[in-house]
Amino acid sequence: MKNALSTIKENWAWRFFSARAKCLVVLGVFTVSLQIVNAQSVESPRGAEVFDNARRTAISALPPEKKIRLSWNFPLERQTPDLVFKVYHSTNLSIPLRLWAALTNIPGTLRSVEILADKSQEFYIVTASNYLGESDYATR
């Protein structure tokens, strides 16, 4: 009796799994066939107005990115292999310089950097740093 009961449970579980698997297979085949039948090239009715194939340019509503270039002088005789220039920035001049956020580090072989200016008003300051420590903030 116990053997017959376990056989009935196993058959029921197999039939349940089998029915579920069959439904999933049929659903998958149906979905794939719909995708194949409905696959068409996508064309915009105004595509010729927006994209000019001869010039390969697109009309864009986004403004160009504004970038600024920071430049500074540093004596070559004081340059060391581990020299790094640190650029700090803030949108508020009333904040003490020591609390300004570090924006980026520049290798000591460079004397300028181009930075994305995404705020309406932003202030920058540069320091030099090497194994001896970090310099004071540049004053000009």
C-alpha cells in the first residue's frame, strides 16, 4: 500500500511538471514565432528630416559641454618623479579652502588640465604634492 501511494505521488508530480513544462515550451515557441512574423525593418517617417545621410550629422537639442582649462606654472628644477598636482573645487567662496573637495589629480609632468564646467559658478585651486607632502594653496 505504501509503495502504491508513493508511486501515485511520483506520477502526479511528474504529470504536473510535465504539463507545466509543456506550457512553457508552447509559450516560448509562440513568442519566438510572433517575433519572427512581426520582424520588420524600423523606419522613421521623419528620418530623412532628422538625419542627413550625406553629412552624417544629427540635429541635437543638447547644448555643447562647457569646458575650462586651468593652467599653472611650476619650476622644472623642483619637479620630482612623484610630483602630483591636486585640483580642488567649490561653488561657495565662503567655505574655508581646507574644506574644498578634491576634484582630480594631475601628473607632475603636466601644467594644465581641461575640466567640465557643469555648474554656473565654480572656483578652483591647485596644490603640488610629492613624497615630502602637499604644498600650500596657490595664491595666483
